Amino acid sequence: QVQLVESGGGLVQPGGSLRLSCSASGSIFGISAMAWYRQAPGKERELVADITSFGSIYVDVSVKGRFTISREDAKNTGYLQMHSLRLDDTAVYYCNLHNSLHNYWGQGTQVTVSS
């Protein structure tokens, strides 16, 4: 069983930055894609960014140019660097690890953008 633990969320002012981390247990991190999703109150969970095991990256247009996804396989850890945060970035952010056989979720970390 794989466990994903997110960290780095918090309260930040508009225009600020945060870096989320996702640490994975087990041995499948290096052979899996890692994604970040978010869910705002009253809205569906949406994909923010994804990075494959080969390093191919997808970033949603809503965060393109502001958010960067990366991974460090030697540490079984993925990251979401967020800059120029806006009020509508407020959400619970979830880490997801997936491949053809597995699909795991973290517990989520709250990001609140407020002045």
C-alpha cells in the first residue's frame, strides 16, 4: 500500500507563493506519473498539473506560467511550486500517484489565498 503525504499548504496573500510537497511511501513512485488536483468549496476536483515518470508535463491553462510541477525520484517526492497566487486558487490540493495498475491519493492540504 502506498501512502502519499502532502505538506506546504497554508494561508498566503494574493500575489504570494507556496511550494507544496508530496512524499510517497513504497516503491512505485519512479514508475508512476504524479499529479496535483485541487477542489474548491462547491466545485468538482480538477486537475492542476501532471508529470509522467519520463518527465513529460501537463499544466492546466488556469495556472500556466504561475505553477510549476516537478519531481525528485530519489526522494520519492513531488512538488508544486505556486507563484502569483490568486483568490481563486483557494482550494484543497491533492497529490495523486498513478500508473496502469495503481491510483493513489493523498489526504489533501489546504491552500487559502486571502488578504
